[in-house]
Amino acid sequence: MPKGRSRVDVEILQVQVRLGSNRNSALTTMVLERDGLGGGWRLRESLAGAA
């Protein structure tokens, strides 16, 4: 839904990272949510070993 078209606007980012420098380590998926008041990001969910 386009921003501003609903009563609640929430920005969500989903990122996948490898922890450390080992290319064979499992991916960790993190879901981040923007804090509407402070503008920072908070961790909403983290799934280790997710692809």
C-alpha cells in the first residue's frame, strides 16, 4: 500500500547476512522495523540459518 494511504505506516526491511568472515556460515535473516517516533530501526525478528 502506498505510504500515507492507510492509518498506520510501517517501514520494514528484510536483510540476509553471514555472520563473521566464513563464506560457508549459514545465512541469518533479520527483519527490521523503522521506529516512527525516533526514526531509528529495531529488530523485529531474527532467523538463524534461514535461506
